[in-house]
Amino acid sequence: MKYVLDVHVHTISSGHAYSTVMDYVREAKLKGLELMGLSDHGPAMPGAANIFHIGNQRVIPSVIEGVHVLKGVEANVIDFDGGIDIHERYLKELDFVIASIHDVCIQPGNEEENTRMMIQTMKNQPLVDIIGHSGNPKVPINLKEFVMAAAEYDKIIEINNSSFTNISRSGSTERCQEIACYAKDFGVKVIAGSDSHFHTALGVLDTAQQVIEKAGIEDQYVMNLSAEKFIADLRNRRGL
Ligand SMILES: [Zn+2]
Ligand SMILES: [Zn+2]
């Protein structure tokens, strides 16, 4: 089945990405995507935009040239208690929130510490919807405990397509496959994300899709198959 949405997208506002919102919208249209989500890096990332940039996304229309545009952020986990770099009052205004660990924003600890950090993030951040690129071998975590916690706190686990390339987080492949298998076992929702830093990468989700399909995750747990279903899931999670 065709994946019709991609919400891991960085524009020039992230500081180390090279395309505009409109570059992405046109790419989405070209590729027949129903929906794209803006998820520029949170302000703790060196070179990222300040919080007002994240908070002012309401000025962007929700539908542009027939493409649904969700307003979000890729927040940075900044402490071992699961603190992130965006205040709740901004999170509330957004359509969706990804939280990820980036080793330029926090020095990862050992496996036990990192696992606890991930679990605390899910527990303490009700407005976080998606946990980004958790298969990163540079931030080792106990994958089984992590996925079990995602089930408990109803978080969506991202399977990050860029993690399968040599561009970023090399060595993630096996860990991502393992995460997908646990997600199948524990009934956790997953979403494939491109982690685009240039618009031609938008919607490039093929390897993530293969991993999700190979793990046997049922369609109802895959968030890329229907914009309507994904939006409903976000609203439900936010009590809207
Ligand atoms: Zn980035
Ligand atoms: Zn990231």
C-alpha cells in the first residue's frame, strides 16, 4: 500500500537544511502525497530557529495547493528526566510533536541511562506524539523496554528512512528492524519518516516501509497509510 504522508521534514529554518516550505509542498504534490508535516529542529539544536519561529506556524495555511500541511517540531530531549526544549504552551499550539535525542544537544549516557531518558520523555511529555530515530547506535537503549513503554504511553515510534543510509546514524538498520519487530509484538503504532533536509527526499520512505512490512505490522498500526487516520490519531491523543 502507498504511504501518503511524511511528517519528518526540515526546512531552511533548521539551519542545516536547504529547502523552503513551498519547495516541499510542490514536491508533495508531485509525488502524490496527501499530507506533509513541518518538523524543524527545536531551538537547542545549533543553528536552529528560535522559539517564535516554531510558535508562529499558524500563519501557514493548513492546506496549500491541495496538500495538507501540519505544523510541528522535532523537539530535542535535553535532560535525563525527559525534558525537551519547547515549552508546553508552544507544544499545545502545534499539530504534532516529534521528540528525538541528538548527541549535539545532550551527551548520551550508558544504555540504562538512555533507556530511562527515553521512557521519562514518553511518560512526562503528554504532548509528544512521535519518538524520532530511536535505533541510533550512538544512543544505545534497551529496545524492548523502550517499545513496551511506547505501548504504555501510547507514543508512535518513527522508523526513520535516513537511518538506513550512510548519511546519518549509520549502523541503525538492525536496531530499526528489531524495534519494528517489538512494535508488532506489543501493538505499538509506527510511522515512517524521511528526515528530509532537502525537498527531493520528501516521501522517500521505501526502506522504512520494507522494514515495517517485513516485521508484519498490521495496517491499523501504520500511520502513513491515511492522512485522515493520522489526523484523527493526533486529535484523539490531544483530546480534541
Ligand atoms: Zn537535522
Ligand atoms: Zn533528528
